[in-house]
Amino acid sequence: MKDSSIKEKEIFGHPIGLYVLFFTELWERFSYYGMRALLVLFLTATVTSDNPGWGWSESEAISLYKWYTTLVYLAAIPGGILADKIFGQKRMVMIGGLLLCIGHGILAINAAWAFYTGLGFIIAGVGGLKPNISTMVGGLYKKGDDRRDKGFYIFYIGINLGAFLAGIIIGQLGEKVNWHYGFGLAGIGMLIGQIIYIWGQKHLKTTGNFIGAKEASQEEKEAMKRPLTRVEKDRVLVMVLSFLIVIVFWGAFEQAGGLMNLYAKSKTDRMFFGWEVPASYFQSVNSFFIFTLGILIANFWLKWGRKGKESSSLFKMAVGVIIMGLGFVFMSFASSEYESTGSSGMYWLILAYLFHTVGELCTSPVSLSFITKLAPVKYASLMMGAYFAATGMGNFVAGTIGEQIKNFSELQLFTGITVFCVIFGLLILAILKPLKRLTHGAEDISKPAAE
């Protein structure tokens, strides 16, 4: 939703609004991933320890984690609808941020009612903020602007810088001092993000406005009234099909917060020169690789495409699923080592996270950009909400797989994930041409598609 008549200030070749959204999302993810790093560890910590938890079994903790992370992303559907129909994306991000501040603040209270109430506010807050801030990033760029994908990579680095800091700072405080201090620090991080967003409103005048407001262009207002064209319907169809890739990817990847988090705690030799590395630190490994490799991966795909080789979003997403699946080969090696010796090395986890990260960089920021390219104006936030709902379904699948630890060994689960992801990715590559035709050239900036 960009008014081309307004000339925006730029930093490093991108609108200054990108960096406002970058830092807002950085602190929002700091709060979310900080709480995520502690959740299953807190639930499974014994009630008699110096830092007592709730003493749940691993299966019970993963079950709650499954439902929580699923609902967080499913809430993006009503969050997107409210933005499209009532508030606009910009106001919906503001409302979501406020709800997140309340939710994380309540979690700092050491009581069962506060725990569940806080989770409820966080679910609603992420649902309001997450799909709409991502759509706003796309709105900073005109149709056909080839900076859009790279803009999303920059934005994605902000997400993961926040997640990296969260795993170390919040993870250390919560795991080693007091769980609820960690939850409270997450709330402070979200408050900082909310302040940045409020301050940066002057740089976001051309994006996120409610369609019908005076800032919206005449083209956007007309698009809200007319029915979808055949081309737009085809693009919606291919987006829905791409959500299947999203579900499979996150269904495997999100073992990080559940099964792999518990594996790091109980079955990994975490001693490093006499110091035991906290299990929550491993939640930052993926994020570290994201912001160290993000621009390299983005530039690789840019050069790859300019050489005339296949570089569509769907191709990148399928390759990402395959690479991420191969990361579980290292977890299979870790499980084999544990079964043989009673412990496994940290390097297996790090190698797994490296492959998961490369796969994520081929899939997640690309799919965010893909949705903003294909979504009809009148359903822009709703389609982004549907994307995050697919992410939520992936989290549900991840939790369901993790719960099977009572029926299968880690070796069996990790090996099964590898095989399924590789076969699925190859299948998507095999049917790529008909899927690409349904986009009607949306990614070909040299030939804008006729409506």
C-alpha cells in the first residue's frame, strides 16, 4: 500500500521505514523467543529444585508448547481480517504490541492464573502484530521493485538478532536465576519495541494505512470494491498450495523449541572447558547463523537468478525444505552416539542448526516476500495471516511429532523427518512448472502481468 507520489528517505538503499519495522520486530521477537526458550524447560523443571518449575513430563510440556505455538500463529487470521476490514495494518500492529506488553508482564507473576492469562494475551498480541508488520514491509516497495526480497532478508535478520539475544540473555536469567525474571525481561524487551514503533510513525506514512483512509491511493480503493480477476484467483490458489510447503517446513523445523531443546538439556554433553553451557543457549545458534549468513544467501540467490538459472520463490522454498531435512541427519548421528555412549557432542546440534538455518533462509524470508507479491490488495493482510496460520499448523505438526517420543526413539523420529522432507522437496521441484504458471509472472519484474 504505497503512494508513489511520496518520496521516502532511504538508508543503505532502502526506505527508512524498513529500519523502524526492523527494530520493532527485533524487540518483539526478543520477547517471544525468550519466552519460547524457557517454556518447556520451565514446565519440566522439578518443583524441588532451587529454581522450581512445574515438574511436568516431557510429553506434557511438548503438548502445551504445541498448542501455544499453534494458536499464536492461527491468531494471525483474525489479526489480518481486522486489519483489512477495520483498523488497517499500522493500527493493528500498535494494538498487537500493547497486548504483548501486557501478556509478557503478567507472565512475570509467579502464579498459575498469571501463566495461562499471559499466554492468552501473547497469542492475541502476536496475531495482531505478526502478519501486519510483515505486510507493511512489502508495502514499502512499489510493484516490480527488485529490492523487495533483499528488504525482507534485512527484516528477517532483525527477527533473528532479537531471537539470538533472547536465547542468551533471557535464557540465562530464566534458567539460572528465576524463570519469572526471564519472563519479565521479555516484557521489557517488548516495551522497547513498542516505543520504537510509536516513535517511527513519521517514517511509515505510506504503508499500513486502512484502505478507505485518505492516505490510500485511488487504485487501492478501487481494488477493494471490484471482484477478484482470474489472474488474482490463480495467484491465491498458488499461495494456498505454497502453504503446504510452509506446514511441512515448520513441522520439521520447530522441533528446535521442543524435542531438540529437551535433547540439548538431557542428552547432550554441554561441558565447554569446565563450563556447562545452558541448554537455552542452543536456541540462539539458529539466530546467530541467520544474521551471519542472511545477506550471503540473499546475494547468492540474486546472482544465481541473474545468471538465468531457476530462482523462483517456489524453487527456493523446495530447496530449503530439502536442506533443512538434511540437518536432521546430524541429529540421527547424535542419537546413535547417545545410544552407544550415554551422551552426544554439542557439535551435532550445531551442525543440525546450521543446515536448518540455510534451509530457513531459502524458505522463510522468501515466502514472506512471495505473499506480498501475489496477494490481492483487498486481502493483503488476510493472506499474510493465512501464511502465519500455516506456520501455526506446522507448529502443531511439530508438537505432534515431538509427543511421539513416548512411542519412538529420537533416532527413529529424526531419521523419519529427514526422509520425508527430502522426498517432499523433490516432489515440489517435480511439479514446479505448473505452479509457476499460476503466478502469471508476478515475480518477473521485466514483464508485469496483465490483469
